[in-house]
Amino acid sequence: MAGGRGGASRVAVAAAAALAVACCCMGVASAATYYVGDGGGWSLSSGSWPNGKQFRAGDVLVFRYNPLIHNVVAVGEDGYNGCTTPAGSRTYESGNDAVRLVRGDNRFMCTRLYHCNFGMKMVVNAA
């Protein structure tokens, strides 16, 4: 009977160790970094760039562009649909901007030279 109890406790210890390793590995997964537009950067043709990609909350988008002619503005649905910059919108203008995605739809547009109206905007959905 003593041997039975010892065997059960070894199984419990092994199960606890396996659970601890699994929990640690889950925390190791890191966010991915994506370069918007790949080699072409953030441009008038970037609107379809997210198509077919799987994004997660915490992933980082890097927008590379010429800051003399472009910017990046993170907006909500109304700003996106109307190509407007509501109060509180975050505007990036460095030409090399890193933006961390939040869960759900993340909307971006360029407000320079009416570029948004010409289609320089995109929605990135992060799971």
C-alpha cells in the first residue's frame, strides 16, 4: 500500500511539472513584427497588404515611408470611412513608425495630399 501512494505522488509531481513547462512555453511566444507594404513600404498601394495575413494583438506593424509626403494616422471606424482625423487620433510622422496592434480592427490612413481619399488606408484585424 505504501508503494501505491508513492506512485500516485510521483504521477502528481510529473503532472505538475508538465503543467508548469506548458505554462512557461505559452509565455515565451512573442509578438511578430510586420513591415507594412513589405519592400514597397507604406504607399498608395498598401491598402490590400494585410490580405491573407494572420495578425494577433501585440504584433507590431512598422510603417516605412517618406515623411515629406506621407504620414500614418490611427483612427476609428468613422474617421476611416470619412477620411477624417477625429480628435484624439494618433498621428505618426517619423517615416519609420512602430505600432502595436490591439485586439479587433486597427485602422490606419494617410492624411497628406488627400491620399486617404485615393485609397491609402487599411484595416488590420488582430485576433
